Amino acid sequence: MNTTEIASKLVALCKQGKFQDAKVLYAPEAVSVEASAPPGGQRESVGLAAIQAKGEWWVANHEVHSMQVAGPWPNDDQFIVGFRFDVTMKPTGQRFMMEEMGLYTVKDGKIVREEFFYSGGA
Amino acid sequence: MNTTEIASKLVALCKQGKFQDAKVLYAPEAVSVEASAPPGGQRESVGLAAIQAKGEWWVANHEVHSMQVAGPWPNDDQFIVGFRFDVTMKPTGQRFMMEEMGLYTVKDGKIVREEFFYSGGA
């Protein structure tokens, strides 16, 4: 798949909440970078297994009330996707709006890097 | 100024339509990259003079009816800003919505790179 096809597929899966299914679009050595480190975690997750573990931690710790996915906006071998979640953080019971932009880099038909942009980061 | 301050300043100036004033935030050697080349132009503009010339071409060729600027969303030394313009392309009289994301990279207190993401690009 080219970058446009991967971007469209990723957005379609995310809109359906199928974040784990989207992992077939990633290279095994893909890197995921957060704007700030999650509690007890690192900003960078290296490799698909680490990215999946981060995703599982997120799902286990958040209750999603509603979600909006916008884009993609492409440029060359990269594209941006917008995310807006109405969530409750399960351990604290705190409900808040999470708004972030994901910047994805494609190489050889796979996502090799994702970077999440949001306020409150480093 | 640090990345967060530059991002806030850029968004504030863009919301006021002061795109030319925002150029003080750029390094002289800054590079601007479009998702697709404008008519008769290149995807990449190298140096502040070339970036200003591109901006002047845009202003001369578009009538802006309304504009929304969203963000910034930061990550480390980069940040993303969202733009939505309701414009008429003066030479053709065609009115359309332009929606794009700008990815900015900061180094030594100045913007050194801006990349615009939108559909219809390369």
C-alpha cells in the first residue's frame, strides 16, 4: 500500500475503534513517541510489541465515552490524523477531553513511526 | 523563546491574520514544504525571502472570506497548527474550503522548517 492507502485504512480502522487491527499496518521495528511520558513509562516505545503493550495499558485504564477521528492530511511519506476522545481515567475517575494529533511516517509500505502531539507534553 | 512560546505566538498572530508579522519567528535559512507544488512553483521554498514571496503570491491570488486557526499541539521541538480557510481563488473565481495542518520545527529559538499537510498533495 502507498502512503495515501495506509492513511485511509488507518483512519477507517480508528473510526471503528479497531486500534489493535490497525497494527497490521505497522513495521515490526516501528517507533511510537508521546509528547510526554505516561505514568511510570517512557516517551518512546520501540517495536510493535512495545506499542501494543502501550495500547493495552491505555485501553485498560480509560473508559471511552465518545471519539472523533479527523483527516488524514498527507504530505509525501507522512500524514497527520486528528483524535478527540471523551474519556474517564479509570484509576482516578477523572473525566476529560483528550485532543491530539498523530504524525505518521511510512517506509516500504508500512508505518515506521508515529508521534503524538498534545498540550501538557514535554 | 522556547517551542511552546513560539507556537503560542505563531497561533496568536495567525488568528489575527498577521502572517507577515509571524516571519520574525523564522530563521533566515528556514525551509517551507508544500504537500503539492503551487502552479508554476516548487514544493520546497528555501530561505525566508522565498517563504515571504510564496506568502505574497498566496495573498495576491486568494480572497479570504473567513479563517479558523486551531492548536497548537506540541511534541518536543515540533508543533502542529490547524488551518481552515474559506477562500476564492482570484484568477479562477472558484470558491472552496482549504483545510491543512502545518508541522513546525524549532531550533535555537526560531522556526527552521514548516511542512503543510493536505489532500490533493503528492
